[in-house]
Amino acid sequence: MNTLSEAEWAVMEVLWEQNGCALGEISRLLADSMGWRQNTVYTYLTRMEKKGLVRIDKSAAPHRYYFGVSREVCARAERSSLLSKVYKGAAGELICAFLKESKISPEERKKLRQMLDDMEV
């Protein structure tokens, strides 16, 4: 799976949160954050359906739109892309960069240590 564009992420966020939504509701939810009108939302939804990202239930009136790919699948594709593009596959470098640039709680630190210990061969 390819990574999503920023616009596709915005649409998917609505679909993941709502889990079944009519075009008007999606448009309303995206109007403020994206400044889109209903025609723009419709265009994205139909393009995303062709990519398999969105499912459209045309048996209902109005049509209902659902996500076709889970958040985790999309997040995995993003992580994989970042890892290969920026860090040439070096996961340790990616993790170190994140840890240098953001603080983690003691609980997160403990969990990270446990995960690293569990990975030992």
C-alpha cells in the first residue's frame, strides 16, 4: 500500500471516527479544517474508492461511505516509508531520533525497555 496524501488522511480520519457517514456529514466535518465544499469531498471519496481506501454503500439513500483500509494498515505504510526513505531502513536511528526530539514518560520508558529486552535473541 502507498502512503496517503494529507488530504486523504483528512478524509480517512473522518471515516475512521464515524464508521459510516453520508457525504453531507463528511463535508460538514471537513469544511472547517480543510475548507472544502461538498463537490471536492465527493471527488476525493470517489478517487479513494478506486484505490480501495474507501467503500461506498450505494444501496442506502443517501449513500454511506466507509473506510476500506484500517488506520493501522495506513500507519504501517507511513512508518515503513519514513524508515526506508529517511533512515535507509535503520530502525534504531529512527527510534533514537524520536527519543532525542520528544520526551517520554517513565511508563513509556519502562515499556520501551521491556520491548527491547523481549527482542533479544
